[in-house]
Amino acid sequence: MSLNHLLVLNAGSSSLKFGLFTAEAEPMALATGLIERIGGAAELHLKRAGGAVIADETLPEAEGATHRGALHAALTPLFDAFPEAKILGCGHRIVHGGRNYAEPVVLNDHALSYLETLVPFAPLHQPHNLAGIAAAQAAFPQAQQVGCFDTAFHRHHPFVNDTFALPRRFYEKGVRRYGFHGLSYDYISGQLKQMAPSLHAGRVVVAHLGNGASMCGMVGGRSVASSMGFSALDGLPMGTRSGQLDPGVLLYLMDQEGMDPQQISDLLYKDSGLKGMSGIGSDMRTLLASDSPHAAEAIDYFCFRIRRELGGLAAALEGLDALVFTGGIGEHAAEIRSRTCRGMHWLGVELDERRNARNETLVSTEFSRVRVLVIPTNEELVIARAAARLSR
Ligand SMILES: Nc1ncnc2c1ncn2[C@@H]1O[C@H](COP(=O)(O)OP(=O)(O)O)[C@@H](O)[C@H]1O
Ligand SMILES: CC(=O)OP(=O)(O)O
Ligand SMILES: [Mg+2]
């Protein structure tokens, strides 16, 4: 039987997103799924592209405890629903591609040993990405394994946006501003090229506001600067991550609070951001619905940091033609877009509140010098396209 399908895996620190696509040059999604809260009370949601639910359930502990178990739990109902599927290629989202990868690659032994050396750069994401690859190799030995990197889209940054002001040897060792969410930015860049070629050719800031959040400045569809740097902690505050922090705070935590690296890592990755500031939770919907003053302050801080970053990125781009919102918050939270754009008139940003409330694609007024758009992202499709290209 011919191999005619692609499996896409996007393993996060506590989640696994996956999808089954047709193996065509422009792949078509047949089903998409998500396993949340791996390591805790993990839940599986799987639906067909048309929206029909295939599975919606809490996983037994044996499966929900690890990424390997979660992958097994994902594949069983998927292949029960699509018994005819034969996997030609598996596409993997890999957070870190280091200095070497500016494009997707076929994951041979050489590539995999290089990616292993990057684990210390992304300890919360990279090991799960590599575990997903190993599990997919075991499950689909005939399939090509293809890696797609969050860092790749940013690999051509000018030196000033690639470095920190540390002694040179650290730069040589790879302590650089890599930037992340590149698959999302790549997708948005492609969409913009189709929808509005003249904007795509200009100076654009994309705000990817999901559970992880970052912003990217592009010129001509290529990344010039990103709010995320060496790690996925930098820049904007996120669901549970601090965002930009004075390095002096880390010295204080070590010296005065006696915290060790693991405790600091847990604090910055898991207990900070919207969750830490609000004391309520990391989910923007919960915070918007809350009447707690701490939730309101967390939202204010979130919007304020987006505005600061927008100003900084506009300076890096020497102007601004368009601002694009994407990611779960960027696509759905009209209130956050509205509060972010308030006070940005000086930069030429003028939101049309009615269009914005309706989540329309163009949400700026006709007089706004900067076009403001809402474009849903699709990281899985970018991965599927690369897997289709490299699996032939
Ligand atoms: N209608 C909505 N209004 C406000 N926030 C929303 C809405 N829908 C989703 N979100 C927020 O989007 C975030 C998740 O974004 P998403 O891009 O799905 O996350 P991930 O980074 O895990 O892929 C959560 O904070 C969630 O509350
Ligand atoms: C790099 C990163 O922050 O990823 P995510 O948004 O999936 O957590
Ligand atoms: Mg995300």
C-alpha cells in the first residue's frame, strides 16, 4: 500500500499537539489533537478536520504520566479512526536548532546527536522533542523523520540582535539571542504575503500571544529582531513565565533567598507570569473573567509590556507598516488587543473597536497609518509542508 500520510508532532513542556495530514505538496489536515497536562491529570482531545470529535477523555495515569505514554495514547484513537493511513513522514516541532539549522532537516543520526547537545539550552522543551522523535522512529520505522525548528526563522538576525554584551567567548559558545516561535512567524509571513503583498514587503511586527508569548519584527517577511532571546523566558510575560527580568534579580534569589538553579528554573518557567502576578492562574480567559485586582494588574502588565516591545521593535525596523496579532490570546482576546493598542496612536496605530470586537481580519481604522490584523496561526501546517517536501 502506498505511503500517503504525514504525522505532525508538536511536543511542549506539558502538552503534545499532533495532527494527521495528507502527504501532498500542500498538505491537508485530516485530524488534529491535543494532550494537555502531561505529568498530571492528562486529557486527550482529538477531532476530525471538520470538527467531529473522535476522543475527549482523561488519560489513565500510566499513559498521562510521560510524553512517551501520551504519544501512545494519541496514536491509538487516531489510527483507529484512520485505519487506511500509512505514514510517509513524521514532522516534529523542535524548539532549538542552535546555530546550525536555519531550515527544516531530515533527522539522521548526525542531526540527532547535534540536537542532543542543545538540551542544556532548552531543558524544558528539547528533551520532550527528542523523546517524541525516538517514539515516532519506533512506531514508524519506514517513515522519514523531519525536524522543524522554532529558532530557524530568526537565524539571519543582524549581530546587534543576536548578541548580549558579555565577553566574546560566551557568544562563541552559543550564548546568543536565538528567538523562538519561528514556525508561527513563518506561517504568518506566508499568509501576509498572500493577503497583502505590499504589507509583507514592508515593516511588520507580529505578536504571537499564546501560553508562551513573543513578538517578532520582520522586514520583507524575514525576521530582523525578536523579543525572545537565549531562552523561551525572555521578553513578554507569559502564562507562567516571567519574561524580561533584571539579571540582578537572579543574583538576589541565589544570594539572599538561597535558591538553587532548579528552584529558580521552576519559579521563572512555571510559577511566574500571569499565574504568579495574579495568584489565580495562567489562563487569560480566567483572568479576564475575574474581578480580582491582582488579575487586573497582571493583564495591565501584559499589555504594557507588549506596547513597550512594540515601540522597541518599531525602532529596530525603523518604522512600522503593520501589526499582526496571533496565538490563542492574539486571535481571540479582543479586549487584550484593544488595551494594547490604546495609547499607541503616536506610532500610527488606531484600532477600529467594532471590527476588533468581531475578531475581523483587519481591525484598524481606515485612517490608521499602521494596519492592524488578526491572523490565526498554524504551526502544524508549516511542519506538515516541510515533512511533505523532505519525505519524497
Ligand atoms: N476567547 C479567548 N479570550 C481570551 N483568551 C483566550 C481565548 N481563547 C484562548 N485564549 C487564551 O489563549 C491562551 C492559549 O493560547 P494558545 O496559543 O492556544 O497556547 P499554546 O501556546 O499552548 O499553543 C490562553 O491564555 C487562553 O486563555
Ligand atoms: C518556545 C515557546 O515558548 O513555546 P510554547 O509557546 O509552545 O511554550
Ligand atoms: Mg504555543
